Amino acid sequence: MPMKKPTQHLIAEVPRSNSRVGMTIGIDLGDVWSHYCTLNEDGEVVDRGRFRTTPAGVEKWFTDLPRIRIAMEAGTHSIWVSEQLQELGHEVIVANVRELRAISHSDRKSDQVDAEKIARYARLDPKILRPIAHRTVAQQEALTLIRARNLVVRLRTAAVNAVRGLAKPCGYRLPASSTLCFAKRCMAVLPPALAEALGPVLEQIAAMTVKIKQYDRTIKRLTETEYPETQALLQVYGVGQLTALTYVLTLGSKERFQRSRDVGCYLGLRPRRSQSGDSDPQLGITKAGNIYLRSLLVECANHVLGPHGRDSTLRQWGLHLASRGGKQSRNRAIVAVARKLAVLLHRIWVTQEPYIPFYVVAA
């Protein structure tokens, strides 16, 4: 029988010596196990291994190390792992996922290879990774509440559409109604057989409506107590507490951007570009960044340009853009107003100045 290859240690313990100062560690985060690769000052691999993706695992392998540069890819666990490593005194770089995938596409993909690539990029030039700034764990917990509310809203919408669709084959078209009183109105018009079948679903819709109101009260409390900086953002016409709190929590810090105009690009509201020679086609927006915040800003822009929007310089500018004509003129105007809202909210957040609806006239 052929001899088996000697098994390697699943975890290679990081040597605890002062000689590791100036070295670089790349981490490929996994859901259960995370792989790391350590490079010395000459770019040679001196250590490989893996550790449990838990707070105890991170503390075990990185507590006694002197200050060292550690790079990882943004992902599910990168928020708390990067915060814990920073608390341990290390220099942490969180790489932009899109940028890292664009420069490291390969047919030789594995956790060990990815960890080594991240380490080499971080050692040579960290800017190539387009590092991102993570929000804190406390901000992430508050943002989780907002995302949970959004999940319940989507589940309620799906349930309402399902009830309407199930009633139609039986010859009943349910009345138009807001979701607040949808369950009550439906039970009043449904026959006994359908009421028995759809009653439990309608009860769930009513329960989800109550839960959404509870989420709204919690969000209102957070804007008034833990995140008072959102109060300045509420001055802008069309921006509510949900959008203001989501905006502050998603960006994390107002010092994150040197220029307010960069926020529009960060949220994917900037047009894509593919210029080559004389060809420079007009393309749609990049749709990068946080999808939910971008959708909230688009909803706010829709309200600003809608029939119930309050008059302002921003509304007049958007309506003028929409009146240019063309098949997609209004949609372009809504996206443009959403981009201006993203910039305006950051500027108000930084300066904490009062919002002036007709700024040019006032100036």
C-alpha cells in the first residue's frame, strides 16, 4: 500500500516574536474557518493557517502579536473582525469587494490563494484595494433593526398580493385599501368559505402591520436619543425619519467623505462611463453601494417631484429636467434629484446648518 502523506496541522500557530514587526497578514474570511497568510518584509510567505471565525478565535491568534498590518475582504464578518483587530492595536485594511474581484480574477481560486493575494496587495500598495471604512458594531445593530423592518414590509406586501390573487379565481375582487386596514376590509366582504381559508393569512397581515408600527416607534426614538444628528436632515422636504436614520447609519461617519459630492458616487447614483476614442455612450447609473438606501433616496425624490411635493429650488430644478422631453426624462430627473439629495444631506450633516429651500434666492 502507498504511504499516506503526512498530515499538516489544520492551524499553524502564529509565532509570537518581535521579528514580525513590518510584516503583512492577509485574511480570507469564511463563515466557519478563516484562512490567513503572513508575508515577511521581503514578500516571502512565512506562515499559513486558519482560525475559527469567532471572537474567541480572533483573540487567540492575534492578541499577543505586535502591531501589524492586516488586510481582509469586506463581507459578512468583516465588521466585527476588523473592529476587534483594531481594538487589539493592529492596522486593519478592509478591501472593497468589487475592486478586489476586478484585479484578482483567476482560475486558481482557493482560500489559501485568496489570503496570499490580499496580503501581497496590502504589502505593496494598500490603495489598490480601495479600502472601505466600516461602521461600528453598534451602528450595525441599529441598521439591522431597519433591515428587519424592511423584511417585514416586503413579507406583508407579498401576503397582500397573494390574498388578492387567491380570491380572484373564485370570482371576488378585493377592494382597494391601504395595508393598515386591508385585513379588516377583506374579512368584511369575503364569503364564509374564503374567509375560513384566507383568515389566517389576513391575521398575519394585521400582525405584521402592528409590528411595523412598533419598528417605526423604535426608529423615531433612535433619531431623537442615540442619533440626534438626524434631526438636521429632517428639515429637507421629503426626507423622513427612516431615510435620515438609514443615511447616517449606512455612511457611518460624516468625516468618511472629503467632499459631499462623493456620496452620490458611493451610493451608485453616478452614471456609468465607457469612453473609448470618439465613442462615449450615455449609460445608466452604476448601482453600486447600498441598495436599500439608494431606493429610499429615490422614493424621497419621487415625493419631491410628485403632486404633493413642497416647492423648493430642488423641486423646480427636477421638474425642469423632467420637462425636457424624452421617453425616460422623468426617470432621469428622479435619479438626478436623488443624487442631489444624497449630496445635500451630507452637507447638512457636516455643517449642521438650517436647510434653506430657496438657497439661491436667499443668497
